[in-house]
Amino acid sequence: MTKKDKIVSFLFDKLLSESTREKTEKIILKVAIFSFFIHLALIYFMKFDVIDLPSNSDLLKNPISAVYTPFSFILIYEVYLLIYYLPKSFTTYITKQYQIITLIIIRKLFKDLSALELTADWFEIKGDLQFTYDLVASLLLFYLIFLFQKQGKRKATQDTKIKPIIERFVERKKLIAVILVPLFFAIALYTLIDWSTGISVYSNTLPSFESINNLFFDQFFTVLILVDVVLLLISFFSTDQFHKIIRNSGFVISTILIRMSFGVSGLISTILIVVAVLFGLAIIVIHNKYENDALNN
């Protein structure tokens, strides 16, 4: 083992080992619970005029919207899990991308629940209509992710003895994962500071909800696109099989579609997310058919 490999192995054990994952999970869950009660307390303190925080944000008007905050920390943990599974399973890594975007929609639903206008004009009110779109999309995505995981497991059961060339591919993915941990931490810290400095203490408004909802994750998926491209290029060293190249290329396109959803709003954003997961599912289904055909022949 070279000196570089030893350093990567050491950092990987420190940042992405099973024990580190368990510790991270406990810390994130505790912070999520604590943040929920803090957010809830702020809402009620404002409601009973204990504190004065003038704001136009729906996140500070209804107790239901307090669920938004712990979900944000759960999403942070999902980002960590995405990096954690990158060297272990490529399909699980892609699955985590789909789970993250689905959780972002679920998080948005909690905010929208607090602002619903329960009237007979449901389908004429823009906010209520978008809530309906997101509700249907979350159910559809939940099922599509189930199908994607099922296809991924089918592929996993077909793997035989790992070849040395595949082991080298795994080592390269470990290096990428080690780089991603501090990189995403730096992006999250920079995004938080940048967003915080945009809030004026003399202003009666907070940044728009769309900017809060997309906070960090638009940059996050931009980086994921670059990571997916790097994985695609590295995969050429381990295989020249057409169906595997198309599979990896398809996953890059799927990630790009998800990233594009942050640049638009409303129904178009929801459609792009669903299409991205549908495309990824179609890619892995066709890929597995190639694998089955190769085994049968």
C-alpha cells in the first residue's frame, strides 16, 4: 500500500467509518429535535408577543411549519449518507440523491400545510394547487424509489468475485468521498453565512421561501453533477461495456434534471424531479436486462 493509499484509508476511517456514521446520526437527531422545539418556541413567543420578530415568512406563523427545521437537519444527514454509500454501492449512491430531493419536497409540504386556504376554490388558488402537485409527486417518487432500489438489489445479487480492477475503482471512489466531506461542509458553512448576511436587522422581511428551500441544495446538486461526471470517466478504466457506460451516463443526466428543477418553480420544477427519477429508473431497468441477457448467453 502506497503512502497516498494509507492517508486516504486513514481519512476514510475517520470520516466515513460505521462508527462515525453512528455518531453522526445520533448528533444530527439530537440537534433536529432541539431545533424543532426552538422553532416552535419562537412561533409561540411571537404569537403571544413575548418577543417581536416582524417577518413575512410563513415559517414563523404556524406551529406546523416548525417541522421544516428538523427536516433540514435530517437532510444534512442524508447528504452525509450519500457520501458514505458512494464507495460501497453506486446504485445506493444514486438512490440517496433521489431520496434527498423527495425529502426536500416533503419538507416543503410541511411549510405549505401551514398556509393552505381550505375553500371551495381549491384548484384556483396557486398555493393550494402547488401543494396538490407536490403531494402527488411525493407519493409517486416514493414508489419510484422503491422500484429503483429493487432493481439495484437485483443487480447487486448478480455480482460475482470482485476483480482487482474493480477494487481500484472502489479506492478511487473512497478518495472522492473523502474529498466530498470537507467540501460539502465548506459549501454549507459558506451558504449559511452568505444567507445570514443577506438578512438586515432593520428589515421586516426574511428572504423569500424559495431561496430558503433551495438553500445549499442547488450548489449541492451542482457538485454532484461534477462528481457523477468524474465517476463516469473513471468507470472507463474498469469497463468498456456499452450498457454500463450508458447507465452511468444516464445517471448524470438524471442528476442534471434534478439540478435544473432548482432553477424553476411551480409545476415545472415538480415535473422535472419526477422525470429525473423516472429516467433513472428506466436506465437501470434496461441495464439489468442487458445483464440478464449476458448471463443467459
